[in-house]
Amino acid sequence: MKQRITLKQIALAFNVSIATVSKALKDSHEISISTKEKIQEYALQHNYRPNRIALSLLNKKTKTIGVIMPSILNPFFVKTFSGIEQIANDKGYNVITIVSHGKLDKEIASVNMLENGLIDGLLISLSEETESKQHFKHLEEFIENAGPIVMFDRISDSVITDKVIVDDFNCAYKATEHLIKTGCKHISVVSTLKNVGIIKLRINGYLKALEDYKLPVNKKIITLIKPEYDFETEIKTMLDYQDVDAIIGLEEFSAVEAMVIAQDRGYTIPDDISIISFTSSDFFKYTKPSITCINQHSVFMGKTATEILISKIEQPQDADPVFETRTIKTTLIERNSTKPLVIK
């Protein structure tokens, strides 16, 4: 295989600086035409290929962004990443993606690795442990030493940076209100997540809707299932011992599994129990029955977060920092797992 030549070797051959070679290869007007032609021909003959790491050291930019997400199995994050990658590609940026699996230690190690000159900025959705332990030093140090951060979906108000969120309180309120207006009175919320800010906001929105419509709160059907507990057993116990005529799954797994378990127990969906799920997975259209869901517009969230991050990376170094929290509105998609509205 023909050995590739480096910028440094080309510079030595012509007795010029590496910066001059780089400019010549980029066809810069700062370099004379004859010098450019000689350097470009020499580079072609000697199989030169750009070394991204060397260029990043020269230009002080890597043209790469990092993404840290709690999960890649959750369709919400898959769609969010699709939006991230679309904008990154359009803007000429590469993407390094890491999954924290909900663990603080993995998140810290990932941020520390990326901080070492690999990326120009970071997109992050916090792990459950990060939120529960309220540990954010690694993020603050990244902002101070490495570049901007944009948080998305799972965020913390303790970190001063840009954020993109879903209107979790109001969309949970509207989902609960929709069920109430279809005649449901015993509405359960189910989740496998507990120490996550978005879950708390969704439960608060649910409780506010019950309060406004003067429905009693039954804490025994607010089911936040710990990882060490068996999901099926918890749902079966709730259905066997509590009055439930609707379930809001605060994430996709909870909604689908709860519906399957209810059907196995002999309940008809939606006549006996209505189901609403957060996030809008494509396969919800094909379940039996199809599932009513809250579209959080995750692709748009990914695009929005990436546009904000790249704008921060490319702004002048002496620009005054101005941070924003962008809230994305949601849409309730009605399907066959909920009853039609009651007309009075």
C-alpha cells in the first residue's frame, strides 16, 4: 500500500510552514497560484489525505459534536438522534454518540473523555442517576474547559446552559383531561422511571387535571415501578385490587406492557380500560388496538438542540453568553385505545 504523506512532510519539502501548506490545499487566495499548484500536485502524487486530528489542532476546531443519551433502545431517543444527525450533516459536523445506560459513572467518564479535545460541543440528555444524585460537576467543568453544552429532554436547572425541553406538565394535563372527557374516572399513571424530572412534571400535570375536574387522587394507582421490581406483577396487582378505567404510560414500554397485561387479564381496550402513551412510536399504529399517544416531536427536538449547539460553537469567542430554554409543544394523536369524547 502506498504510504500517505503528512502536512508536515509537504511543508518540509517546500520549506514553508504547515499553515501555508494547509491554505494551499484549501485553494486560499493568500497563497500565490504557482505555489498552490506545486503543493497541490505534490500532495496528489504522494497520496495526501487530510488528517482530521491534525487539522483540528491547527484550526482549534474538530467539526465534531458529542451526544450522550440514556438509551438507544427507546424510540424517542432514536428519533431525536435522527434529527441531531440531519442537522450535523447539513452543517458539516461529525457526531460521536455515547449511551450512558442511565448511569452517572458512565456519563462522567464519557464527558471526561470527550472533553479531551475530541469535540467542539456536547448535546446531552441526563441519566437517571445524574438527576437523582444531583451531580453536575462534570458538566460544569466541560463548559468551562471544552465548549458549549445543550441539554435536551432530561435537563437540570442547576446547570447554566441552553436547554430544549418538552412541555411535560401541560401535555400530561391534556392527556388526563382527554381521558376524563371520554368518561374515565379512575386514571392510573405507570412508569419504570422514578428519579427523572420529566416524570415528576408529568405526574404533576396529571394531578392538576384531577384537581381541576374534582376527581379524587388514588395514590395506589400512581405506579412508579423500581428496576428491581417485576413490572408484570406490579400491574397485575394494581388491576386486581384497584378500580382502573384508564392508564397513562409515562414512557412507551409502560404503556404497551400495561395494555398487554390488561388484555391478558380479560379487559377490553378501550371499553374497560383506555390507554395513552407518551412518545409516538410508529408501531403504535399497528398494535391491536392502535394506541393513542402524545407526539413529542422528537426529531424536531434533535434538530433544534443541534442548531442551537452549532450556533454557539460558531459564534465569536468574545460574544456575551446568552442562554435560552426552548420548549417544544406536543400533539395528542387519537387512535383506538381511547374512547371517543363524551358529548354533553
